[in-house]
Amino acid sequence: MSEASVAVHADADLLAQAVAARLVVRLLDAQAARGEASVVLTGGRIAAAVYRAVAALPAADAVDWSRVDVWWGDERFLPAGDPERNETQARAALLDALPLDPARIHPMPASDGGADPEEAAARYADELARAARPGTAALPHFDVLLLGVGEDGHVASVFPEHPVHHESRPVSAVRDSPKPPPVRVTLTLPTINTAEEVWLVAGGADKAHAVGMALAGAEPVQIPAAGVQGTSRTLWLLDRAAAAEVKGRAPF
């Protein structure tokens, strides 16, 4: 597992632009190395700003979007097209404007898709397994996995002290989420930690305490973000407000 690095930007707008630029470069590097690329998307206000910034980047045209796999780290278990779904947000901000291969877009099941959340989680795990390379574990290669960080330190839909924190299956249903809506589907921490690079993106003073605790080595059961690591790189991308309580690390 990788040691975490921290990059701090002046404000939320510059943070979103910097993450967008990094993401385009990372996808280009992955395609140069493997001929294709994969990204795991997140939701939230900073994520939406990042997606809009990617759409505005001229360099984004250099990516062969038809050879990019798009996954999600978690989803609100709501009907397809609901504005609160992370998929809906990402499509409106970026995906619908890109020449993606529809077969390579992998949204988590919606609540009107004929399954309960447990079955939806199992279906997504099956989809991950089908995309795994022959002879590997039952997960595809993730070049970069994006995560927001909640005010309580949650990532994806893995919340502090919630039973899902101890889940070993690749994908889990979440009931009684402390943050609405109460029913969700999420990648579990063991799955998240298979990504080559994990980027934790946080902006705003309301994230400062959780970010500081995570980087200080808090117990992951209390601050799930503290339990996240990429296999080759773990990168915290913050604005100054979110980095206010980060101690003992030199940002770059």
C-alpha cells in the first residue's frame, strides 16, 4: 500500500480545475501503458465541479473516451434519473457530452430496476467480476478511484461505526445511512483499496476536522477515510480550508 501525499490548492474552484487536469493526464498515461483506462467516480459538490472542469478542458479531447471504463464508488438507491443519484450528476456534468462506449459505462442499479439493495449490490459485484481480467481476482483494474470525504470522515457510503465498514464482499447494500437517503449501494473498503491510485478530494472548512483526523492516523472505524489506500498512490487533493487541520505533512 502507498503512503499518502497531500496537494493543497487555494480554493475550491482551483481545486476542481487541478483535479480535472490530473485526471485527464492520468487517463492518457493509462491508455499509453495499457491501451485503455478506467476510472471510479464519486458524487458531491466538488465532484460535480471536477466533472464540469474536465468537460471544459481542451486536453480532454486527447483521451480516447471510447476506451475508458466508468464505474461508481457508491450510489443512492433511488430511481434511475433521480437528480440525487451520483450517476445522474455525472452524466449531466460530463458523461453525456463524451463519446463514451455505452457498454463501458457501469452505473450501479437503480431502485426501480427490479431489485432490493442487497440484490443490487450482488448484481454490481457480478458486473465487476465479468470485467476482471482472466486469471486475476474478481475485480477489474481501476487506474484511479475518486472519493469525496464527508464531514464525518465517510468515503463512498462507508460511514463511521456502520456495519458496512466490516463488510468483506466487494459491494454492499447500506441501510440506515446516517446521511440521507438512508438506502445506498457502495464499494467496500477492500474493493476501494485495490485501485492503483486513490484520490481523496475535499473542499471547505466543514471537511477540515475529518481530513486532519484521517491524515493523523485515526482509527478507520471512526474515520473511514483513514482506511483508504491505493496500491501505488494515495493522493489527498484539498483546498486550503479543508487542509486547515493537517499537521506534519508538507503539501506540494
